[in-house]
Amino acid sequence: MNIIKISVVFIALLLFQISWSQSSDDLMPYLQDFKSVSANNTVTITSYEKDGSHYVYAGGFGGIDIFSLDKEGKLTPIGTQELYKQEGPARGMVAGSIEGTDFLFVANKYGNAIETFKILDNGTLEQVSLTMDTDETHLGIAITLQLVHMQQASYLFIGGLEETPGLSSFKILPDGKLTHVQSMADNDKIYTDGIIGMYTHKIKGRTFLYTGGFQDNGVSSFRVYENGSFKNINNIGDNTTDRYLTGAYPVTGVNLGENYYVIVGHRHHKYYERNGFIKNTDFVYHGDGVSVFKINRKGALVPHFVLKDDENTKLQGQTRIEIVSVTDKEAVLAVGTRDDASIQLIKLDENGTLKPLNYLETGFSIYYGLRSHQIEDVNLLIAGSNRFDLKKVAAYKVLPKIDRGEKVLRHIVNLKYKEEASKAQIDEAVSVFENLKNEIPEIERIEWGVNDSKEGASKGLTHTFTLTFKDDHAREIYLFHEAHIALVNKIGPIIADVLVMDYWTEE
């Protein structure tokens, strides 16, 4: 009898693993909600769970916007937070608990400072510390923060794009203040010029830190000691054949079984204007790719695998890589791109091989502003854009891809104009709406008309616009397109009410 029970359990587990593997091959992000931000744009997003509540912090030029988040992906604004010098932008935000107190650490890029905020019970923030750059440290134009918890203390590692680049570590005191531990200036050996990505692995009681150098095009590994000091282990630079590290950008990692991996993305220097920002313009472009490094027993990086961009993927201009989910055998990752303006899902197996899954064209460029978050068994993504005209953050669920078949999407917009709106204003609004078809090619067609119902149930809505899209990508591109945003801003002042509905149907 025991043998039969064991066999049944084994078969059930095997079937679960097979079904999970199959379902994870066909995942896709689906938009659930989007909200406006008070900051001029969004360059960084992080999230945090506190006492069972979930919060999102979106930072950009002007400050930090704070939202609560539920498992349906609904964002609810709950506050804002000014930054030192009231400019920012907020970069490299990380949150964590230090001796029972929850803190948010923010790299204030143009303030050349690190701000520490206490996370209050309702998710809002209270500044408790401001750490300025010095000649000894490397906090100027700070971009990236990495929180490292050791056995007896916690440390904040800091890197960025300052003129005298390097890597710095600070001990975090119980009140959130920072005390300097060590700084290592960049040199010809290590890759710390323009640190935009960092990650840590803990392997058999030892802690290792990994950095990507945006300007010097490579990755480095470091051993982190209990007192917060660190020592370089090895360094790997780009080449023109099988490495894709020019403009090294996001860095993350996954532990699968006995294997430890570091995953590195890049935004190649060819995507930048040659106006002095890129230090070395003598570069070669041979494609875009996401790189996998396997970590050996010494904590060193070993080149392992590259997923190259092709006509079926959206990997141009990778600015953020987030871990969506992890099992013993595989991990699902989300790659945010600035130049492809997409979220590309990929899967890493225990052998360290990457496989592309589905992507969603978001309709906006992602500049570091992508965050994964899990509530119960729901995997969410929160994204924002560096665009100054957008001023939105969006939330997505990662779900099995929906088979739409041959269906198209109808997007119905019903409008009620204010009584004081003139005929000329209404005619102009109609004309601008109609012209969206010329501005946004993803719109298959637009129809519109004036309400002629005699049933008395129109709620004062007078104008209806019906837009047809062929897929999810087209709708996202329309929603966040510059022309659509401009339309909303233009006609918003004369709109009294609006009713929007979408549905899928056969042609």
C-alpha cells in the first residue's frame, strides 16, 4: 500500500512539473490598470510588502509617486514624496527591513546623494537620512543601489555614472543612516564605470556581488565580507564575436538547484547620439543579446549562454530584467526594452539556457522602470516610461497566453461634451480623433457617429467612436501613443463624461 501511495504522489508531482513547464512556455503580460504620476516621467520602480499590504514606488524627474497594489493589478494612489533639490530623478530604489524597521533607499541622480526614507504604516515615506557624495566616495550621478544583508549587519552598495566612477559600500545603521565602509575606484581591470546593474548571490555561506559597467562594457565579480568590505574576483569584457556587453545595463541572477546564474542585458552604444555621453565611440555593433554567466565555486563569472535578438524577439535596448517566477527547474524573466518598447518574457532552465516566450509591445519605452511583484500566486509587472508626455505607470498580470483565434478587438469610446463646449470645439475634437488613424498605423479603422437613440438611456453621451485593432499589441501602442496622449490632453477640458468598452469579436 505504501508503495502505491508513493507511486501516486510521484506521478502527481511529475504531472505538475510537466504542466507547469508547458504552461510557462506560453506566458504573456496582460495590462490590468494604469494610473497617472505627478513626476514628469518614470525611470525607476520598486515595490514592497509591509504588514500584508503591497506598495509601489515610482520615481522620476520631480519626485516619487506611491501606490497601493492588489492581486488584480489595481493601482491606487496614496501619496507622493519630494526629493532633495525637488528634482531627482529617483534612481536605483531599493527597500528592505533593517533591524525591524522598513526603509526605502533612493539614489538621487542629480542631487549626487542617497536619500533614506522610513516606510510608514500606510506606505508613505518620511526622510530620515541624506548622504552626500564626497571626494572619497562614488555617489555622484548615482544610478544603482544593491542591498546586501550579512549575518550581523546590512550594507548598501552604490554605483553610477559620475566622472570619477567606482563602487562604494556603506553600512546601514538601525535608524537608516549610512556610514562609509569602502570605495574602489574604477580602473582598467574592473568594470565599474557606469554601474547600472548589480546583483548578489549567497553560495555556501559566502556572499558575492556582480556589477555591469555601462561605459567600459563588461561585468565584474566581487567577494563581500561580513564587515561590508569587498574584493574583486574576476572581470569579463565585451568582444565583437560572441559577447554582448557593450552598454552593459541590467544585471540579475537566479539559483536553480545547484547552479547559480547571473543574467546581464545591455543597451548598445549605437542607440545613443555621439554627443559626448558615450566615452568610447569606437565600438562595433554585432547585434543585441541577453547573456548568461554561470558562477563557479570561487564566485567568478564564467560565460555560459547568449540569447540573441532576432525577428521573433524584442530585445533591442534592454534596460531592465526582472525575475517573474522561480521553481527548482526553471525561472521566468521579464526584459524591459527602451528601443523595442516592449516587455519580452524569457525562460531560463536549470542548464542555464534561455528560451524566448511571448512579448507585449507596451506602447512606451522602458528606461529602467520595470518591476516584478508577487501577491499570493499572482505574478505582476509594473512598468513606466522615461517619456515626459506619458506620465503613467501600468500594471500587468503574467498569464497563460489567450488564444484570440481570428478575432479582432473593438474599442468603443462614448463621449459627452460639456454644455459650454462650442460647435467649433466639438468639430475639432472629432477631426483630431479621426486623424488618429493617420498617426497610429496600428489602428485598423475608425468609425464614428452622433447618437440617434430614442430610448432615453444614453446618459447624455452624444458621440461614439469605434476603433478596431488586430491584436493586444496594437491596443497598447494606441493607448500610450503620443498622438493619443495629445488627443486626451487637448479635448479633456471640454469632456463632461466618457464611457469606454472593449470586446473581442469575429470580423
